[in-house]
Amino acid sequence: MAKTVQDLLDMMEELDTYSFATVDALGFPHVRVISALHFEPDAIYFYTARGKNFARELDESGGRLEILAYSEQRNDTIRLSCKAERVPEDQQRHWIDVQFSEQSYLYNVYPGETNEIGVMYVVRDGEFEWFNLASKPITRECIPFGAGIVHEKGFRVDASLCVCCGTCEDVCPQHVVHMGSAGTFVIDEGHCLHCGNCFEHCPAGAIERL
Ligand code: SF4
Ligand code: SF4
């Protein structure tokens, strides 16, 4: 059954740590592990100190952010490519209190009133990608979060170029290329590994990278 945004938020909320990736002003990537998140049905909130490079990278990049969550137990990976923005000033205190009440260990890091040096960010829009590499074949879904847009990824057969040699079907490690009802080969995107083996072996150049 197709996953919903709430399914993915619920899966994320069950986990303990998340990788947050940003880019700095020179375009270099930076990743850190964050454990203090607060989930709402339409938003994800998180806290960091205003002086941290993390906050600077978010502010200087217009909030560009990727969050990665992985469950070793279930082999689920959830990627959220998104935009984070600072919570409005008049709501900062409220959301800091919510965050600290849920993750009380934060008081060890920012005791007493020192959590005033922090800032809450919120993510409302993005692109979710969920995949499970333990299923056979693997399973993948991309769904929008809020006003986010899903960008096509992977590979597609160009029917006008396909000579129906069947090579792609033979070399696919997931066996997810088949003859379609229109008489040309098609890739089942929901189970494609994005490995590109079909793309590399197609003798007619009929497989395009999205
Ligand atoms: S390998 Fe290329 S030409 Fe051959 S069936 Fe696949 S897409 Fe068509
Ligand atoms: S990209 Fe890999 S998994 Fe996807 S259809 Fe091609 S060979 Fe199969």
C-alpha cells in the first residue's frame, strides 16, 4: 500500500537519531547527527544554538536541508529534502519549551535559561523518499511533504529508441524491467534500485537518466 506523509513521519518519530546535511557558503557539505526533533502532522521542528555553524549554514543557504533517517531494525531509509525556516520570533519560546519538555536531556546541554541561546527551525515543505532494501525486489516511493515537489529520479526507457533486445531485463539485479503492454520494455520505478546497469548495457541508448 502506498505510503502517506503521516506514515513516514510516524516511522521517523520512532527513531532516535537523524542525519542533517547542509551546505556552507563555499558549497561544501556538512552533516551532523540530531536527536531532538518534534513532530507535528504537517511540520518537523528542531532546535540548535544560534552560534553553531549549522544555524549559519541554514540561514545562509535559504534553509537548504536534507534529513536522513534509517531504521536498522526494519531496513527503512527515509530521506527528506526540504527547506527549513526559523520559527517566528514570537513563537520561539513556546517551541523551545515543547522541545525541551520532550527531550529533557537537552537541559544537560543547555541548563536553566541558557536555552535562550538557541533557535527553533521548522520544516513544512519538502520531498520525501522512502526505500526499503530488505524487500524483494526493493521498494521505493517518493511523495511530497506540504507544498514540496517530487522530482523524478532514476531511469526510464525511451520507447521510440528501444529495439526490444531484452538486455536490460537480463542485466537488472532486481528483475524490474519487463515487456510492457505497449510492446516495449518498461522499468517498474517503485522497485528500481537506480543502479544504472540497464542504462550502461543498453545497446541502443534507449534508457535515459532522469
Ligand atoms: S536494452 Fe535498451 S534496446 Fe534493449 S530492450 Fe532494453 S531498453 Fe530496449
Ligand atoms: S537502474 Fe538498476 S534496478 Fe533499475 S531497472 Fe535499471 S538495472 Fe534494474
